[in-house]
Amino acid sequence: MRALTYNLLAGQDDDVARLREATLLLRAAKPDVLVLNEGALLALDEGVRLRELEAALGMHGTLGLARSGYHVALFVRGEPAQHVEVVAGELSHVALVARLRVGRHELQVVGAHLYPFSAEKRLREVELLLTRLDVSLPTLLLGDLNAISPRDVATARPESWVERYRARHLDASGVVDVRALAALERSGLIDVHASHHGETMPTRPTARYATGDRPSQRLDYIFASADLARTATHCAPFEHSSAETASDHRPLYADFAWP
């Protein structure tokens, strides 16, 4: 089983052209579970592009609408999701909590896009999502979590960040605030990429958008319950000719020898 998360970057003049690039990338990646962040285009014209993407990928798609316009989409291969809860009103953007049937097994999937501008608010959003989980089920939680991992503090270099990024990620004492992802780890979820690499790889910005004052950061994550994480065989940014141009984020995927 392959899971993949990708932030499409919404609100640019070339959104339609870049979605075509992203579609080629996603067809090459062949995910079984896919979460897309910033899916504004997928809601336009009564969801015509959502249906086009379903057809191009051979997957079933569900779109969670966010008041911010930064919608989250979940695509699954095989059977459609049995149940999808859209968690929107209490979040800045939106999250989807779904149950899938994979062969004879049930899988819980959370696709999320967390608040970028406040570590305190990200922590509250994580705490809310954790209340929605059935801890007895194999679980994936993936998306643009806009947070720094406890695993990445040593290489974060916040002294080089401009003030707007310091405001997003540092606490009042100037220390990198890792509480949101630490809460996920305390719940028993495993950071799959970090568990497979001594040194993690950033997911933003890509080469096309590596201008100005953007620091190189890992903001996109795949977390898995311990039973599922034990079956993970690989996790890394997906390499493709469009991976450095179709968005300001790199797609992140993980392969699992499951079920």
C-alpha cells in the first residue's frame, strides 16, 4: 500500500497548468491513499476537476470544504471510503477522518491541513483530531501539518529565519515549538519519514519557489499507528520531473507491506 500527501499550492495565476503537472506526477506515483491540500480548484464548477482527477488516477475522491478555501481531498484506490467525517468548523482549514476497507481489513485515514501561523492553535487542532480517532484501528494521519518536528529541531536553524517564520514556529522564549507533533507522537503515532532516515528531508520550498526568505523545512508528514508503521518499507519525497515545479511543496509518500 502506498500513501502520499501533497500540497498543491492554491491561489496562483497558473493553478490550472500546475494541476496538470501534478496530475502527471500523481499518475506516476500510483498511490493507494492520497491526501491533497489546498484543493481550491477541485471545488470549482461543481467539482468538475475533482471528477477529472478521479478518472485520471483511477481513484475515488472526497473533498472536504474549508471556510478558508484551502480544501482537503482524500482519494482512495479500490473501494470508496465507507465513512468520511469532515472536520471543518473547529479548524482553520479542514480535515477528513475516513474509514476504508482494504481487503478484509479496516484502515482509518486522517487527511489534514493545520494552521500555519500559530503553534498554539496547531496544538489545539491536533488535540481535536486525536479525539476523533478510534485507537483500535490501523491509522494513517497525513497532510501539510505546518509544524516543526521534535526530530528536526537540531537542524532547524531558527536564528536564520525572518520574523514571520519565527512567529509561526517559536514560543515566547525563542525556542522552536514542537508541541503539536509531540502530541501526535505521545498518542502512539509514528513519524514514518523520521523513523526511516537519520536525517530528514525538507518538503518545502521546491526549487521553483526557493526564493526570498523561505526557510527549508519539513512541513508535510505521514504518521502511522505502531502496527502499521512496523510494515513501512520506505518514506521520502517522491521524485518526478514535475516535483520541483508543480507546487511549492514536494509530495511525500510511504510504502507499507500491509495488509
